[in-house]
Amino acid sequence: MPHVIRSGLADLTAAWRELPRGPWRWGTTVARVEGCYLGLDAAALLVAGVVVEYGRPLHPVLLVTRGADITSVHLWPVVPVERTEGVKRLLAQVAQELPAFGAGEVATTNIAHLL
């Protein structure tokens, strides 16, 4: 599963309010954030997006969580979505926005080529 783990703790309440929505374009792919949903304890943020590749829309939901001095971005497993290059690029884009909210450097990822 594609993921990005950053050192440090992002302020997810601020990200919920101010996360850039896009649109972002990568070749024939267009993506944007459709909505953000903050967990009651502000330790998790769901980011609903739409990715259009070759005219076909996909609707990934990303899960941003805080742990022991890390902030992680994964696909939310409750919503199955094809793990296309565009979906991975949206995940990478959201992860790249997190330093503005306090997250640090990338600690671990399996999509380094997209960062």
C-alpha cells in the first residue's frame, strides 16, 4: 500500500481548515481534494479526493494519522480504490503539504519517486 511517513507531528486541526485543495495536474492526470474530515480527537484526518486519469474518475480517501512523533499518510482501507499512479501522486501531494502544518522530513515511504 502506498504510504508516506514524516517525522514530527502535524497539526491536523489546522490541516483540516487550510489544506490546499488543488487542482494538481501531472500529464494527463488531474486531482483535487474534495473534502477533509477531522476525527473527534484530532488525531486523524480523512482527505477525500478525486483523481481523473484518461477520463476515468477515481475517488481515493487518504488517512492522515499522528503517532509517536510521526505523521503518516495512507490510503484508507475501508474505501477500496485502484492504486494507480495518479492516486499515488495525490497521496504524495497531500504528504508534501504537511510540513506547512508542522510535520518534518520524510522518514519512510514506498513512493519516493513521486516526492
